[in-house]
Amino acid sequence: MGNKEPKLTIEERLTALEERVANIKVRDRGPKSERSMTDDDAARVKFGDLKDMSHKEAAAELGLSYGQIYSARGGYTFNHIKDPAKKQA
């Protein structure tokens, strides 16, 4: 029904697909984790000297992954670490 593209062989389709996959750009989220995050790390990234850094920069500084920083700052992990500047009720 109006499809005027030439039929490709399976090998040609596979080659074309492999080329497309090879050219896919993956987001660079920074380094892979070298260790587990500690409570002290969490406090630094949430409220300390690393709080104004991007997730990627803080991860590189501490040898942690982007995801570890993201999770701590988002309260998904280390939610027991509270801001010492805020008065606890």
C-alpha cells in the first residue's frame, strides 16, 4: 500500500541496527561508586561543604556514584540524617 522502500535482507537490517546502536549517546552521570556511602558523606552532601555542588561533582569528590548522591539528597536513603541547623522538635 504505497510502501516504496526496497526490501532489505536480514543481514542489511542487522548491520543498520548495529550502526544505530553504536551511535547512541549515553548520559554521563559521573563516576561509578568506589565504596559505600557513610553517614558523614550523607551529611556533607545534604548540609555540609558539598551541598551546593552538582550531584556529579559531589560524586566525583567522594568517589561515590551519581545515584548515591541523588538518593541521599532526595531523602530516599540516609533520611535519618537531619540538618543540624534546624531545631529538632
